Amino acid sequence: MDEQDPKQDLIEPVFRNGTVTTVGILLAFSLGFITHWAANPIPWQTYHLLAVLPILIGIALQMRALSLLLDVSSLQKPIYERANRIFITGLIFTASGVGLAILLDFFEIAGKSALPNG
């Protein structure tokens, strides 16, 4: 029989708490960015969805990771690792969307400044 120590597949609660803090802070930055960008004086266009969708998907994944990490079962190593993978995926989506948002705003402003004033 496979007699495995159940404590072997657990992570330290202190380690998990640090991860929860990190995920919470980065989620707050992501939510803050989308809120700030929504209030941007540049009018929204349909092509802005190219940036908004990855940001919203990334935020949703970050929220899912945070909810997994807040559960007591996240002390089990497989669940903790799954939450970390979900979080990293969400972070990649969010960062990609933020990068696209910055590029779209840059090209929007650059296009307007290249137009003749008359």
C-alpha cells in the first residue's frame, strides 16, 4: 500500500498567506487600471475591446485564483499550485491587455497629432 504522510502534500500557512497578499495586491492594481482607463477622456472605440477583453478575462482569472487561495483547502499543494497557475495566466492576460491599451491610446493620440490643424 501507498502510505504517504498527509503533511507532505501541505504547504505552510505562512507561505500561502504571502501568496494571498501578493495576489490581492496585483488584483487591486488590475481593477484600478481598468477603472482608471474607463475614466480616460479619450472616447472609447470598438477596437478598444481588443484590450478590454484580455484585461477582464485576466481579472476574472485573478479573482478565481484569490478565491481558491482563500479556501482552507488551498493548503494542499495541488490546489495551491492550481491557484498559482490560474493567477499567472490571469496576470499574463491582464498584462497583455494593459499593453494593448497603452498602444491603442498611443496610436490614438499620435494619429490626432499628425492631422493638420486646419
